[in-house]
Amino acid sequence: MGDRLLNEESLDSVKIVLIGDSGVGKTCIAKAFESVEFTEKEPTIGSEVHSKAIYCQNGKKVMVHLWDTSGQEKFHSLAPLYYRNAGVIIFVFDPHIPETFQNIKTWLNELDQLIIESPIIALASTKHDLDSDILVSEDEIRSTARKRNAEIYQTSAKNNDGIQEMFAAVTQEAYDKKKFERLNLYLNNEIRITSKDSHKLVGKKPTQGCC
């Protein structure tokens, strides 16, 4: 049962979506994810998809499809399309620009209005290589994360700090969640089948023997 069930193709891939304002560093994170050398990037138009294999703790290879989305206002309405079938949504903000974090709260509230499967939520605080003051308080970030049961990751795409660790962690979490859900589904089906068989046995009349 278990090996065949838990090795199905749907466990072998995960869709991760980067959401946040334009200029917060989503594309730089995506390039660091691909291990591409850091460069200053033009704003993403629409979305770009980057794919890479990540190995989980049990040695299982998972293909990660990372969606780098545009933060420009004119593409804001496309967010629900990006969320579809997402296993993980990473909300990205620049802690040196408070507005980008306030807008994350708006994205999160909009996500609540959508009827979709519950994805894993993470918060990525970017550009921690900069010397400028961080203007978003840690308490505010932690409070927002706590309400969403979300992990917080401090990153620097320029120095490739925290990027690979973040993707390894959320991929592992997504894989474990999907595996658990699949196992639960299987066990519930087994219980229903067993219950039906039990009712058949209870209602069956004993066979009359010969005299």
C-alpha cells in the first residue's frame, strides 16, 4: 500500500509562488534559487517560472517550480491565478521600506477571500546585506507570521544568504504536508471500505446446513 501510494508523481513536485511589491527582490531570489550570479534586474512582466530539483531529508528528489510574479499594480489582479495549485506562497518584502510590508498584509487578506487549498505560507525579508536602517519592527513581522503559522526568512540575494536554506525548508514542509494528506486520504478510504464490508457480514443470514 504505502510505497506505491506515497511515491505517486504528485508527491514529486511542488509549486512555489513569490508574491510582493515590485523592487523587493523577488527576481533576485529566483535567480539565487537557480544559482545564477546576482545582477540588478528589471521588473518582471507577468510571471516567470524557474525549475530546479531539491532533495528532501529522506533523499527524495522533488522538482520545485518557482513562480516569480510581477509586483506591478497592473498585474495585481492576476494573483489568484498564480495561487492556483500552489503548495507554498512566499510573501516577499523589503524591511527598509515599510510600505512593502504593509502591502504584504493586503496580499494576505486577499488570499483569505479565495477558496483554494491551504498552501504553506512563508515571509521573506530581503536585502539584509544593506547597511541602511531596517524600518519594519521585528514584533510586527513576528505577529503577522504567528497569525499565519508562517516561518520568517531573512535573506540576501546578493550574498546568497538564506536563500537555499529557505527553499530547502519550505520544500521539505510541502512534501511532508502532501505525504500526510495522501496517507490520510488512503486511510479514510480503507476505513470506509472496511466499514461497508462489516455491514455486509452483519446483515448476512447464516447458511442452512443439510440434515
